[in-house]
Amino acid sequence: MKKLYVPSLSKEQKAELEELYRKTVLPRVRTRAQMVLLSAEKRLNSEEIAEVVRESSVTILRWLHRYVAEGIQGLLDAPRSGRGSVVTDEFRKRLLEVVRRRPRSLNLEYSMWTLQRLADFMAEEVGIRVSTETIRRALAKEDIVFSRPQHTISSPDPEYQVKKRRLKKLETN
């Protein structure tokens, strides 16, 4: 396996890498910055770095080559094809506010949320129409899971339970 070491880093390059390592929210990018720092500062080869970061030595070499060729920008993810998400942070925030309230408190005629009702309400309020699956995934990220509603019949009558038991006895006889 070919050995590649990143050349000694200038103070600016080292500061850039350390800032990227500490401040990025993407674990992949943090690992890539760590690979470069291990190669440049500790003079570790790709096999040794692979043991530390639990990646293959081929992957280590690829990212070291990209850093040498492109600098710190080479460690970032390249733009991907496909449509971007239509769910904005504002949409997600409003969705969480809405789902935590009862529909009747928003002057709606039903008392339970369904994914379809949420999608319809959000389309009217925010102006972004998304599928029920998109709503479900956005809520799942916040540990909110919808299940089939359990309908129960009740009555304001204080003797409702007594009458209900009496009726059940008559049905079973």
C-alpha cells in the first residue's frame, strides 16, 4: 500500500482543520479532518489512521489525496443531485407547535390529529404541501409517532358504567 503523508501544516491550515473538527455537525467531515490531522501532526500512515478512525486505508488515502489537492474544501461533501427538501426549519417548528395542540383549540371540527389532517392544515397555514409520509418522518425525528386512534364510547351520564354492564349481561344471556 502506498504511503502518503500530508505535508506539514501552516498555522492557518492547522487552525482551519481544528475549527472544522470542533464545529462541524457532520460526523463524516469531523472524521476526515481527524484523518488529515493524524497524518500531518502524528505522521501516521493510512493503515495506522484506519485503526484509529475505523475506516479502510483506501478511504483514508482518498481523503488525504483530496485534502492535498483541494485543501479544506476537499473534505466537505460534494453537492448531490436531486431535489432539495421542501420542509424548512420554520415548517418543522410550526408542525411541532401544531401537533402538540388539540385540533379543537385551533378551531377545527375534529378532536384528533391524523397525518392527513396535519398535512392539510400545514398546507393551508404555511403554504407548503407535503405528503403524509413527509409529515410522519418529520415527526419521527422528534420522537413523535402516530398510531391508529382508539375510539371509546363514553357518556356524561353518571350511571353510564352501571347501565353498560347491565346491557352486557343481557346480551350474554
